[in-house]
Amino acid sequence: MYGKAADVMVVQDAESDRRFTMSGNDWMKRNRLKVRALVMLLAGMAVCAEARDIRLADKGQARCVIVAPAGWTNDVVLADGLPQQAVTLLKTRRAIEQDSVRDLALYLGKMSGTTIDILETLPAGDRRVPVYVGSAARAVFGPAGISKAGLFGFRVVSDPKRGLGLYGESDVGTSYAIYELLHRLGCRWFMPTELGEVVPSLPTLAVPEMDEKLAPATIWRWRYSGGADFNRRNRLNGEMGPVVWLAQGDGSFHRFFTQEEIAAHPDWSHGGHLRLVHPEVADHIAAKILAQLETAYEPMHKAGLRPGYSIVPPDGQVPTEDPMAAPHDPEPRVWEPAAGRWSVTDRCILMLTRVAQKVRAKYPDVAFGDQAYVNKSYPPAKYPVPKDFRIVICPIDFNRHHPHDWTNHPNEYWLRDLVQGWNKAGARINAYWYGINLAEISAPCPFIAKWSRDLALLLENNVDEWGPEYMNGWESMMPGYYLSIRMMFHASEKPADILADLWTKFYGAAAEPMARYWMGVDRAYLDAREYAGSPFGYLKIFNPEVMATARADLNEALALCRTPMEYRRVKLIDDSFELFELYMKMRQDWAAGNVRNLEEDYETWAWGVRHMQREYRVPMSGGRYTRNAYTGDGYIQGRHGNPQWSDGMYSPGYKDGARMEREYLRHGKPMMEWKWKHNPDPEADSLAWTVPAFDDKEWPTTHVVRDTWSSLGHHLTMTDAPSGRSGRMAYRAAQKLAAVPEGKQVFVWIGATDGSAKLFVNGKHVKYTVPGKGEERDAFSGYCRPAQFNVTSVLSNGVNQFTLLCERTQLNELGTGGLMGPVVIYREK
């Protein structure tokens, strides 16, 4: 439900660990006092400054000057022999401080309506308040007095006698101090570009006396898109820590080997895959690392950097059946339920331990790591993790829309157990959460309840690094994005307070209806209890009531806007939702088997997406635009991956359905509801179900578009030969058909499947013919692809019985399987 009775969000009670729900209106009422107090605090800082407050500007006149370190604009001096990763890191650290100092002058000036100078030395007799930054501040106020990984502790000092000091343990720490002050003065960067920037007008700009020593909750935070300015201003500075990862990411394991080396050692592989447990494989990797460190280690050490190697198999499932590996598996073996495969984590840990021992014999401080992903997600059960080990947790199979502690989830509490398990094992955690509805972002998906709880779990388990996979989609997911930015820096901040700040500062007069919009959408995901990812559960999540209420909220918000910027911000969401309304019309038509206009509607929708991308794109240096297929061609608003993502996932069925309507005539009604039954045994046991007279009255009925395997209780069902599990599902339907005109061919068209589909009509097996090739196969197999079977020879005049034996054999974290589209009978014209 979403509307008058249930536009609610899940929040965390400030006094306890109790979760509770709150309506959108109640939330606004409860938080008005907080918001007003915040406004009064800022006003008090700016206008009603007390005697000991330090005035940086007064009535439009600058009363301060920034004192930067001598040579602060110079390039960093780099030693010879540094690997490129280290060069990039050191240059970026220096640039961060330089750009932060410039921002300090820029935004103090914007707030006060003045120009703030930057000097390297305060002239004698200059009566302006000095704002010392970096080492210039350290020389006046002493050490930062706090440490985070030796780099990220920072100090904010406001002293009536000596001025202000903004500095940290490093260039990055100094940047943090600068943006801490700007944040407290009311500056916000909720999203990239001027559309997301909030800068208060404060002609009298004052800072209270203070001396605070602070550190972020995590070592580093990062996001794929947004741009350098946005990331720096929100203190998302990526891999700026003491470890420089010289190898990491999917497939870094294989990058230590050439094809010639693999061919020369056939025993290193099994079934076409390198063996994780072969001692010589670990020796080979260690030798390659040692060779690199011969030249790289010393210059890195002098620069205060440590080398690290995260050795990760390729993306996807890791093979489980290798006789050499069996002795190294725990007893009993660990089953990875979300991946549907036996765990291979202990094999990876064994390999990494062997490599670490050889490398650390010469270079003791080298760091190592791996990814917890697919069927190596769970922590090891047999081997301990090496010392100084980072695990990048990539929960691709877990909890799409729902928090880790959501009851009755098909993943149960596995994500919670996974995080707690790696923390208990002693690994340093990098959280590579997925800030997307993997990977569909046409729908609004704010992740308010999910990340409010998941981020708290991570912080409770000592997460070190926050590096989620984002797409752009600011009009779809901004609340969750901003929650993570704030919570992963200041762990003490409460989600409700962060959201109050977002609604009021970003939307102004439209804050209340926009809060209802975002929290209502968030609650729709939770209330639907539909756990399939991408758009496959949207018909249950975004029911007509949800869509109508969201539209009413946006209309109200547009009417309440009082400034051009408020209107532009709401209009961004309105433009996006208008496209989503068309998107949902297509899903409704697909569910009804109305495919005639889907190709045309899809092209209209895709044009709208591209128009949004053009309207909200962000120029890079020189007025050019980046061209990156993953992060979205330089677009910040609009959609990453769309329409390209949907071109490959949903449009094939839409376009082929429209083609069938143009080229053929319907011969019967679309078959949307089918009897179904899971077969836990071999396919042969399903053959009895293909007989027309088989009594299926006890079988349940499913709608093959509105329902998913997840909603049928088979979210994780998949065939896995080593474990004996079955992903086989049988579907049965019958329809009375008229006689086919003589000489006309008749076809069964299936809009989409997840896996294979073997067709039986009136008990007779109908083979699938590959289009354009004439090759016959026992079954069609594909994902989100249409299929066409010639059934001319097996149809009869009267009631015809159709059986489809479907099987899912490949990992699909979306919770789908079997039939995913309408089944329609067509004949030649």
C-alpha cells in the first residue's frame, strides 16, 4: 500500500534499536522541530553571532583571508620507479587539497557576497581573520591530534585570537576539514551540477569558537559517477588510503598468466579453468609479484605507500568440482544458497595464503585481498584469512530492495551472516553494495529503508571502505545515494535527520509532497514483498494505486515550488516519472498479451530517455562530453544503461511481438495463466505431465508475467548437477481453437523465457527450429528472448493441450525462471 493509509518508511528509533514505521505526514511533523532548530542554528551562526564568534564576512565585506601553505599550487614531486597506480594516487591527493582550498574561497564568497583572498603569508598589520589551511594551520595550532589510517584525521579550529585552522594528517585530511566547515555553514551538494548545489546567503558570516578533532567512519568512500568536484565536496575520495592496489578486480587472478604459460603447464588447469589449489599456481603468482616489487617497493615505501594485491577469479561462478581441490574443502562442504553452488572460498584463501607467505618473506607489509562474490561469498570454514587481508563484499545475489533484516525474505538473513562472518574472521571489509535495482533504473528506487539498515549493519561490523556500484540515475535513487554519503562519513548521523536535511534544503516549499513521494515509493517496494530484481516485479510493486498516489504527490510538489531552482529539481523527478508511466504501460500491455503497439511505445520511451540525457548532461573539460558505456556518456541525471540496457533485455520481446502482429493473424487468445509444478527430479519424471489427459487440477496457477519464480517460492531454484538440485518447472494450459484454414502454417510464440523451454502440444514433442539456420533443437534456450515453434502438424480442431518443460541452469540473481512473457498462437494470413 502507498497512499493515505501507508505512505511510510522504516526508520531507526533514536533511543533504541527498535525499528518502527511512520507515515510521511507524521515524519514531517516529527522532524519540523529538528529542521527549524537547524535553520535557527545556522541563522544564529550567521546573524546573531555571539561575542566570541569569529566573523568571516560582515554586511557584504570580507573580514577574513585564507592562508595556504607555501607552494600550495605546485605539483607533487614524484620519485622515479613508482608504478602508475601510485603516481595517480599521489597526484590526486595533491589536487584534492588544491581544489579544496579554491572551493573554500569560492563558497565563503558565494555565501557572503564577497571575494575571499588566498595568500601564502599573512602580511604584517593585516587585520583580517586568517583562515589557515594544511601545513600553515599545523604550524599555528599544532598536530591534528587524531588519526585515521595515518591519513584521514582532521581538525577544525576557530580561535578568537589566532583565527581558523582547517587541516588534517594529509592533503586529504585537510580537504575533509574544509568541507566540514562548509557543511556546518549550510553548503550542500546533494547531486552533481548546479541543480544539486545549495549555498545559503549569509551576508554576515560567523563561526563559533570551537576546536574539534574528527575522523571519518570509514577509510574511504567512492562512487562511480558524479565527477571529481561532486565527489571531493562530499568527501568521496576513493582509494586514497595507504595501500595502493597493484592488482584487483574481476579476473586479476588470470592476469598473472599468459596463454603460453598456461599451455606449458596443463596440470595447472582442470576443465579449462586454472586451479586455485595447485601449489605451483600460487608459486607462479608470488614470483610475478616479487619481480614487480623489485623495482616498485622502495620508491613506494619512501612515498609512504604500501603495495597490495587483490587476487580475484573472473566474474561469475567459480567451478566447484576438481579432484585436486576436494581435500581442501571443509567437511561438511559449505553451500552458498544465494549462488546455488558449493562454496570455493576456502580454496581462494588457501591460494592467497600461499602467495602471501612467499611475498611477505621479503616484503612483510604487502597487503592482500579478494572478493566475496557469487559462490565464494561466505567466509572460509577451514582456513584462516591471512593477516592484513581485505575482502570486497559484492552481494550481487542478496536482498535487492529490502534491508538485510527484512522478515520472510528468500535470502533470509544470509547477508547479515555474511558480513558478520567476515568481520569475525578478521578481514577488513570493503562494502561493494549495489546502488541499483540490478540493473534496471527506470523506476524510482530510493533505498531509504534498505540502506538505513544495511549501512548501520556495516558500520557495526567495522567496515573500512565503502565503494558501491552506482549508475547515474539521480532522479531515481538520490535519497539512498545521499544517505550513504553522510552515514559512511559521520556514523553518528541518523537517517531521519539526513533525510530532513535533504527534503527541506533541496526541495524547499515542495519538501512535504516530495518526502511523501520518495518514502511512499520506498514503502511500495517493501509492502509488495516481491523480491525479483529488475522490472520483473514492478507490476506488483507499482500497482495502479501506487502510481496514482505518486503522480498526485509530484503534481502537488510542482504547484508548491516557489523558486526556479525548486521547480527544476521537482521537474527532474516529474520528467523521469512521466517516462516511467509509459514504461509501466508497456509492462501492463505485456502482461495482457497486447503486443501490437509495444515496439512503437518502446521507441517513444527510448527517445524520451535520450532527451533527458541531453537535457541533463554534464560537459567535461573544454565543453566535451565523456564517452563511457558504463558510467553513462557523461550524463549525471537521466539514466545510465538506458536505453542500452533495455534494448538487450526487454525490447527483443516487444519488437518481435509487434512483428508477429504485423505478419500473422492471431489464432486464439493469449495464454497468460498456466498450471505449474516444480520437478525436483530428472526431466524424465516430467514426461507423464505432457499427456493431454493428465489431471493437473491440484496444480496451482501462475500468471507468467505478473508472477515470478521468486513470488512462487522458487527465487533460488536452479539445476546444479554436483549437488543434485533441480531447476525444472512444468507448465500446462489448454485452449479451444478453431480449425486452421487449409495450407496455413500455425505457430506458438513465446515472448520470453529464463532458461530452456521444451514444447509439447497434445502430448507430442515439437522441436524448435533456429531462425535463419534451419537447425532443429529439442528445446529453445535463452534469456529475455522470444521463441517461435511451428505447431501446424500437431494442432487439432477443438481443445488443444500445451505443456512446456522449462529448466534454469544458469545463475540468475533476479529471481526469475521459466516463462516470462505471453504465449500466443498465430497463423499465416
